[in-house]
Amino acid sequence: MKPISDKLENWYATAQRELPWRGTTDPYKVWLSEIILQQTRVVQGLPYYQRFISNYPTITDLAKAPEEEVLKLWQGLGYYSRAKNLHHTAQYIAIELGGIFPKTYKELVKLKGIGDYTASAIASFCYNEPCPVVDGNVYRVLSRVFGIATPINSTQGAKEFKALAHECLDKANAGVYNQAIMEFGALQCTPQSPDCANCVLRDHCWAFHHNKVNELPVKLKKITIKKRYFNYLVWLNPYGQTLLQKREGKDIWHGLYEFPLLETHTPATADTIAAAHPTATVSLYNETPVIHKLTHQHIYTSFWIITTPEPLDNSIPITDIHRYPVSALTANFITKFWK
């Protein structure tokens, strides 16, 4: 596998993007970048990384921050469990480990929110431990180069690709090699229209020689998408008040704030909403539901404006509404409604 690793590392030396977490062996910065970039493109994650480093230069700074402040800074990235685990682990390292980051894969993978991939990335990037990283980019490169049709999202696929990644790993330069193959998948061996004509691995690539580039990697069919209907009740009164509530329980957006929610099995009607609030004036803000697509579910959302002349119990001033961490869906509404 040496010719492949040499070609990737030589390519990486000149083709890599300049990113603020590159060229550092600070495990805090590497960890933060990897957590942010899970399920997130670099162009979207970059400003979040910069804001987190600006607000929390060290892991101790992050550990001391209130959770709601962290969630507010994370707002818009989605998958909020990442932010919660990030904060929890920062507190654990700061308090229980004296602010000292674990230095081995074996210890890193024990931390909350740090799985095989993230532990391998930190261990190899920061300490050059010979741990192969396997993310979507690596799956794609390996499946095409070696002609592997085992579904990447299957148990067998995970084992097979992990073993192959370890076999290909440049043990002496694990950190550089891992970053090289990930970058190669992101920039060269892309999901659509990869630049095969200028690929340094073309001579080694099974998929190129068998005209199967567009067929690899293979993924099992997606699971059924669940439809949910959210009806947010946006209360208004002459006193400049509205209502927000914190989401509890094991569901999406746990710990974030939202307007009072009525979830229905089918789209709600104005009569349904008005019947539940006979003394208030009800109007629908968006005629077409806002569809928020998550991995396993699609949220069809309607915002109902509920106007009452009465004071609202447990209300907040509308002027304070931007202080609360909310989902991207709610944040977009707030931005448009209260311009």
C-alpha cells in the first residue's frame, strides 16, 4: 500500500486547503473542529469554529460556559446533541482530568460524544498514533480504488473498511496520511463528477478501470421517513410579551426553546387552533408549511399568530427573544417576523 500512501501524501502537500485547525497539534482545536464538521460542510462549519475559539480559547473556557450559551453559539448547525456532548466532555476534562486531554485512542474513545472516528482523528493528528480514520470521504476513496461493493452503512462494511484503512495507513506518518486521504475524498474523489482525468490514484483505481466510479460506494436504502406536523403558537399581546418553552424529553432539539407547540397527526386547520383558544384572535403566518428535513423525519411546520388583549403568564419580553437558543427553524421565523 506504500505507493498509494506516498501518492496521497505528495498530493496533499500541495493541494490541501488552508484551514485554521490545520498545522496544529492542540487536541482541543482538533476535537472542536471534528465535532463541528460532523454532518456539516467545511464552508458552513468554519465560521462556527472561529466563533467558538474566539469565545472559548481553551477547553477550560468552554467548560465554564453555561450550557444555554453554548447552545446559542451552536444555533443553526443542527444535531444539538453534538453541542451538549461537547460541553459535557469539556467539563469532564477540565474538572476530572485537570484540563489535560487524553493522549491515546483507548482513552479518547471513552469520552462522551467521541466515537471511533473522532478518537482516531485526535490520536493521529495530535500524537501520530497509527489509528486509521474512516469517514464518508475515506469510504468513497477506498471503495473506488479497491472496488469494494459492501454497503458502507452496514455492520460488515464498517468492519471491512476499517480493516482496509488500517492496512493502507502509513504507520510512520499517520496524522498526515489520514488528513491526506480525507482531503482527497473531499476535493478530488468527490461524490459526483470526480476529477478522474487528473487523479494521482487513477492507475491504482479499480472503479476507474472498470467504469464503476459512479456506482461506488454502495449504501443500503434509506429507512422510511416519518412525517410530523408541528403547530407553533406565537402568542402576542399589547404588553410586548410572548411565550417560549424549553424542550424536554428525549426528542429532537432537546434543551432548546420554542413557542408553545401543538403536534398533530395531520395538518391542523384554523378552526382546530381557534377552537382551543376561543378568546384570542388566530391567524396563520405561513400558508405553506415550512418543511424541515432531518435524517429520519420531516417536520411540517405552521406558525400560528395568537393575539390576546390579556397579560400572559410566564411570558418573556419580545425584546429578549433573540437571547434564547432555538432551532434553526424557529430562528428563521423569528428573524423574518421580528425584522
